[in-house]
Amino acid sequence: MKELAKQTMPIEKKHLSKKDVQKFDPSPLYLYTAKDALNRVTVLKEANKDAYLIAGRYSGNDNENRLYTPLNEEESKEIEKLVRIGRKDATISFL
């Protein structure tokens, strides 16, 4: 019997430039998913607006950007639902 080795593609990190980070409130909102209660998801609120950016899981930075690991579809829906609580008219986007 031949076993096939699992080949996984490396997860591409999403970049958020340090310049763009300045558009958001300095204190991010951190939420957790039921599937991964150890690694928090970063949600940024635009300053003086009812708009939120679900960035993903913080994974580091380089000289120009913060790097985030994107969420899968199930986690995205779960986090969006949590952000919407009490913010029915908020604009929500994903990195």
C-alpha cells in the first residue's frame, strides 16, 4: 500500500500596511472562535466611523506591514456574527 504524503500549501499571509493601521482606533477588538479558542482574531474599528475590518489572526510583521493569517469561511461567518451583535448597521469588511 502506498501512502500519499499530505501536501499542504503554505497559508498566504495578508498584509496591512503600517500606514493603513493609523486609520483605525489604537485599541483593537480581539475575538475568539469556537474552533480555536487559543488564538485570537484581530478586529480593527475605523476611527470615528461605524466600520470594522476583520483582519484575521496576527502572525507577525515586516518593515512595512502587519501580517495576518486569514480565516476560513466558517470562522469568518462566526466572527462577523460576533461583531454584528449590538452593531446592526456597521460596515464589516475582511482583509
